[in-house]
Amino acid sequence: MEIYLFGSILRKDFGPNSDVDVLVVSHKPIESCQKSKLIARLKNIIGFVNPFEIHLVTHKDYKEWYSKFIKEKQAV
């Protein structure tokens, strides 16, 4: 599993109404039902009123789309 921040917060053009985009990349396939449950679980942990927009995707989705938005990587 890999986790990335992306979007306006890293471009430094975010404002008071901006969200914080969090990308969670799974190396295993994720069914849409399972994906919804995982996101709901995360929102229960961090609260429903929060600045985070969670994107839960497969490695394939990351390679085909989201990798365009990740310019720099740093292992944590």
C-alpha cells in the first residue's frame, strides 16, 4: 500500500474551502463495495467533517490516471 498527498495543498494554491487530497494505492484489486466500506471506515475514524478527500485506487488506476498528479515522491 502507498499513500500520497496531492492537489492544491502541494501546489500551494489551496484556500479556506480547499480539501486535502489523500491517495491510497492498493496493490490488490478492490471491489467497489469494499472500497466504499473502507472509505466509510476511514471517515468514521477521522470524522465526517474534515478537510480530507480520500481517493482509494488500485495500482493500475494509479498508473493510468493518478500518477499524472504525483510529481515528487518521498518514502515515509
